[in-house]
Amino acid sequence: MSTPELIRIVSRDSPMALAQVERVRTELATLHPGIRSEVLPVKTTGDKWMGDLSLVEGKGAFTKEVDAALLAGEADLAVHCVKDVPADRPLPAGTVFAAFLKRDDIRDALIHPAGLTLDELPDGTRIGTSSVRRRAQLAASHPQLECVPMRGNANRRLDKLAHGDADALLLAVSGLERIGRTDVIAEVLAPEVMCPPIGAGILALQCREGDTDVIDVVSDLGDPDAYREATAERMFLHVLQGHCNSPIAGYAKSERSGDLSLRACVFTPDGKTVLNAHEWAGPLDPATLGTSVAVTLLRQGARDLIDSIAH
């Protein structure tokens, strides 16, 4: 095996995405000090379009241009948030995940200028979010609050909050950590309160299948627990075949004992119907666990629920 001298990394050009790339570059430099890296930032459809994602093919809106640069040979490595990579279809032909990095915080945070918690928010408080997952769960747990559509990267949403476009925000804790803005968090919501999206807090490193030299180098950055958790969660989503308007949430958890569990939910957008499943892998491998949890929810009627939502 020959070690590459330079690894070109492609990523979305948002501040958060570039912060994620710096994490990858730092870990790469620590493990392989002789290898240089450079960054190729690209603007994706999802970053350019501020409307409803389902109107721009929804899934893949944040990955298509990044994948294209990798496949065209303009870069050797792509960095993705696992939650942005569609799981209901295979990775682009000729590419493979080489590693999943150690998982960051999977929880959501409430941002409120006066520091109020979710339960303290007065009726009619406008919460800025375009996430169908967050909207459905808020409708179920706090129907007295109002969700107002809000897209854009975290910095842009914080600006919109400051300008009065909403009274509060829900954002991912890991994203706020990456851009150094945990100071704005009023409350961190437990996963039992706000179930996270599939793949939350995990960065995936994607390479071309034939680039075994690059794959060998970057696979050293992988975390075994993150691999198992991502595999279970993505297989769950693959079997469920949701679309971008279907509120689906879930997370796998590796215990110190090695036990793996997967908790998952499917909601109607109004939050009035919530299907729940929680299973332990036991002797099952992660992909089989994901399949099993999906089948449990399908038995509860998840297929009809998902298909009844316009997309």
C-alpha cells in the first residue's frame, strides 16, 4: 500500500460544515502527520434553497453536489453529517463509507433569549424550525406553542431570532458546539423529550470504492460504536422507506457492556399519532436490529401512516 501525500476533502461550504472538516483534518494530522489535506467547499442545493426541501427533491439536497465532486475526482474524501445522507437508497455507485467518527451529542437544544425552558414558554410562543420531526413532537407534547418555518444554517437562524422572526429556536447541540455557540442554549432536551433524527451527531467519511490507499488511511479515524449505531439507524430508515415529509426519529445506543439498543418513533405531522419501538440487539448484528425495529413499527401501521402524508 502506498500512502497518499495529499487528501483533498470536499464538504458543504457552511460554517458548521467547514468546522466539521477541520475536526477531520485535525484527527487525520494527529494519526498521519505526514499527510497533507486541503478543503474543497461546495454550495449544495439544500444550502441555496430556503423553501420547503421536499420541493427540491428533499433527500440528497445537502449531498448531491458533494457526491458529484467526489465521483468526478475533484476530491478524495467527502465529509457528511449522517443525518443528511438518504438511507432509503444506496450510496452513489462507486462510493463507500470509509469511517464513522466518534459520535457527538445527539440532543436538541432550545434557544430562548430570556433563558426560558420548553415547559416555561408561554402559549403562542413562535418556535423557528422547518424540521417535520421537531414540529410533530412539539405538536404532541406542547400543542400550545406555534412552529414557524425557518431554514438556513445555525448562524443565520440565530440572526433571524435576533431580528424577531421567531421567539425561540430548536437547534442541534452538536451543531452549536461546532460553531462555538453553546452560550445561547437555554435548555438541552433529553432524547425522551425530543427524539433525535437518524444519524444525529455522526460524521461519515465517504471515499471512492477503488481508492484503497485513501480508505485505509481514513478508516483509522473510525469509531466502532458510531459504526454500529449508524448501521442500525440507517437500516431502520432503509426498511421503513420514509420520505422527507414523514416525521421519523430514533437513535441507537452502545452500552459499555457492548449491548446495542435502538429506540425509534414515527409520528403524524400533527403529533396526534405516535408509534414507538425500543429493542435490544442481543445476538443480532446492528443491521438486523434496525430491520427488526422497522418491522415492529410497520406492524403498528407505520406504512399507512407514512404513505398518508403528502410529499
